[in-house]
Amino acid sequence: MAERSASKTATFELFVATRGTAMLRTAVFLAGDPHTGEDLLQDVLLRVYRYWRRVDDPDAYVRRALVNAAASRRRRRRFREDPLDTATEPIADSTPDSTDALSTRDQLFTALRQLPPRQRAVIVLRYFDDLTETQIATAVGCTPGSVKTHAARGLARLRTVLGPEYTPAERSSTP
């Protein structure tokens, strides 16, 4: 029994070590800010660990859990008071960011927060995680046709919120 537990722990630790950064990026964009994204990922990893032996596709399982947890948090938050300080701070990188990159990142977080949960999930999974429509449909729990609809509506909303002059400087691997 101890060997099985040690093996479970080792494979889980390996998954977190290799995929943790990508999952954190997804969680941050789903949550709408870095601090909430970190909390979201921690909560999901704690829950996923309990069932780790039964997980066939860890990436898909954790991604689905992140999407569901982000939607649950958003629903719960609707019934609570909003905090006084809603400003977001970017995750500190080992290299300093330029002011333009921080401004662009802040604009993107603000725009993503205005999308409904499913649209936000589809946009994040499609354009930040580069998943296929089928993979997104599995993660979000809808059909590939719905994924296309959510993506189109989400992008239209982002264009409206960000304006035609918005052009991201470059796509980075960290939020």
C-alpha cells in the first residue's frame, strides 16, 4: 500500500513540475487576476490529488476541474460583497517587464473579466492553451459547435471592450 501511495505522489509531483506553469497561466486567465488564479489552481490540485490514481488524461482532467472551479467561484462571488480593492497585479517574472507590456496585460485581464464564464473559458483554452475545439468542448462540457459560438461571441465582445486600436505587443508564455 505504501508503494502505491509513493508512486501516486511521484507521478502527481512530476505532473505539477512539468505542467504547473501552463496550468497556472490557464488558471490566472480563467480567474481574471493572478492571485485568484493561484488560489484556484491550488484548490483544484488539492481536489485532483485525491483521485489521481483514477485519472487517465491529467491535462484534460485538471483543465476541466479548473473551468468548473472558476465557474463555481464566479457564481459564489455574485452573492458576496465585492472587495474594496479590485486592482490586479501581474505575476512577478524573473525579468522586468516594460510598462507597455504591463498595460497590455492589465487591459486583457480587465476585458476577460467582462466575459461570461463559458466564453472566457473557451477564449483562454483556445487562444492561450492552443487546444482544439474538441478538447475545449470536453473541458467546458459542451459541443464543438457551442465552442465555435462561444469563441465568436467572446472575440466580438473583446473587440468591443478593447477597441480596434488594441494590438498586443507580443504573446508571452506567462500571464
